[in-house]
Amino acid sequence: FHIFIINIIHWDVRANSDLFTCIMFQEKTSGFNMQLDLTGAVPSLIVAFVIVANGDRQGRKRSLVFPSVGALIADICLTVISYFSLSLSVLFVVAFITGLFGGMATLLGGGFAFIADVCHDEKQKTTRIAVVDLIFGVVSGLAGLSSGYFLRGIGFTWTFLIASLLHVINIIYIIFFLEDTVGVSEFQHEAPVSWKELLRETFSGVYVLFKTAPYKKRILIILLLFTFMTYLFTMIGGSSLFTLYELDEPLCWNEVYIGYGAAVFTSVSLTSFLGVYLFSKCLKDIYIVFIGIFSYIGGMIMAAFAKTTLLMFLVRVPSLFCFMPIPVLRSMLSKVVLTGEQGAVFACIACLEVVTGSISLSVFNSLYAATVAWFSGFSFLLSAGLCLIPLAVLCWLLCTSWNGEDLALLVPEEVSSIESVDS
């Protein structure tokens, strides 16, 4: 979707080269992307929080069907926009509609909660969550690689039409063939008698997660969520600028090279998964997160000074493990909550992804537009420097008694306390 926006504006700038410079193109594209992301962020935040959290009682399939339907509507609208050459301002309506259906945050939040439900072995949970991130990264990379050829060969209209047909297949599979992991009783099917009860039922999962849990568990969840949020902020913000940076001088890549860059970045998803799979056999989760953060820092520092095509491709080498902290932190959070709280914790993660992603894109796009004229790599250096924040939190956790073994003990202790109260 963002490649679609960038190419449209890029062609508009090329067609009016006597009026626009390359720097003005960078500022125009980054500003438009920022406004577009903010348009869909607010509704998707609310929908993701409600649907994913209620998945603990009402089933997981809603969090998979809703965003898939929203994506289908969005691609149909993009097909119409492309075919009739409508104004780009219509994209704001499309982004808002997509947000009303939950967007990617709801889909991923429900998917990870689904994985946590079917995974009974805690040692395999990290690996299985990493598999989902691997699939997402590989498919995104393949889409980026093929996007340039699709756009050149069949144009925007047929590209979005094919994507719409794939969404239809996905929706049919989820509704008719995917078995839900959470049973819904007749009592849960009954509608609450008042708006007060409706709100209480909607937010009860997250309320219980933070209010009634032991003090140590609450603090640990907050710290892990903060670490997840800060690293996601730096990673999304820094990596989102790659396309703009590659289109700028002296690289001046075209859409095919942009696709190649996205495909090379797919290898990072694969190597990160292999890293999680191998390191989890001999290292604690927290050490895997350390390795991933340092890998990202190395890649960003190298990207800040990459001025040739070869060097820009080689930026992916030190970044081979930069995706590892995301699935590992998700797994760490999943391990410290009860089975009936998986939806609540992944709802919090999904909301943080929406908020963090929107703020990060806004901040870094604005920063890039303001600094591209004098040093286009400044944003990459800032992104690397901000990684010191999650590293500091992890160092504190590592130097205190809040280690990985304590994480595994929190859930059995809480289960025992609940059983003693019930008896």
C-alpha cells in the first residue's frame, strides 16, 4: 500500500520536474504517509482493543474475520481509485474504513492469541510465535519484490483486483474451515442488559489483568510492554524510511530496486526466525532480545552512511537478527499470564503496536523531512540511539531478581492462589 502511494507521488513529481525537486518529493511523500497512517490509527486502536480482548470469552475468529473484511473493502476501493484515477484524498476515507475493521493490529493480535491457545508447551511458544512473524516478513518481502514487476506489467488496477480475490479466499477459509480455540457458551451469547454491563464485559479482561494480579506480575507486564513499545518505536520509525532514503540521491533507486531491497530484507525475517529457533535452545529469552537489539543498532548505523547501492544492500547483514526481540517479547508476556488472559495481553500488545506505529511514523517522517536537506542519515542514527532505552530496562531486569525463571513461576503461583480461594 505504501509502495502504491510512493510511486503515485513519485510519478507526479517526475511529471512536474520543473516545479519539484527531489527534496520536495521526500517531504511531500513523508507528510502524506504520516497523515494517512494517523487517519486509520484511532479507529483500529479501539477495535483491536475490544475484539482481541473479548476473544477470551467470545472466540478468536472475530479478530481474524473483521480485519480481513476491512482489507477486502480497502483493496476494492483502491481498485476503483486506480481505475477511475480518483483524487488521492479518497485514500483517507479508505484508511478510516480499514481502521474501523481493526486493521493489521487486530489480525495479528488475534492470530498470536490463537497460537498461544493451541501451544501447550511453553518452550515451543516462542518458536511458534516467531513462525508467525517469519511468515509475515517473508510474504511482505515477496510482495515487495513482485510489486515493481506487477505495477509495470499489469498496472495498479489489476494488482489490487488480484489482492481482493486473495482476501475473499482468506475470509472463506476463516469462516468455514478454521476451528475456533475458545468455546462460546449460551450465556456469553446473551447480550448485556445495559450499556454499563456491556462496557464492564468489554474491558473486564484487561481490568482483571492489571487490577487483581499480584504486584510483581503487574510491574513485570508493564516493564515488558514498555520494552516492547520502545523497541517497536525505534524499529518501525527507522525501517519505514528505507524506501524514501533509497529514492533520494545519491542512490535514486527505481521501483524494481525498491522491490529488490524489500526482498533482501525478507532474508532478515528468515535469519531472525532461525536465530530465535537456535538461541532459544541454549539462551534465556532476555538474552535473545539483547542480541536482536544490538543487531538493529549495527544496521541503522551502517544505513546512515550508505551512499552506494552495494552498501545499502549490505546494510541487511548486521541487521540479520533485528526482528528477534518482537516475537520473543510477545512470548515472554504470554508466559506470565493465565490461559484466560491471553486475549487481554495480546489486546494490549495490539493497541501498543497501533499507537507506537502511528506515533513512530509521524515522528520519523517529520524528522526525516526536516533533516533530509542537510543529512538524510540522521534519522537512522537517532533510531539506533533510542535503542538504549529498551536496553536499559532489560539490563535492570537482568541485574535484579526479575529473571526468566521467575517469569515461569508467576503463572503456577497465581493458579494455586486462585484454586485456594475457590476451595
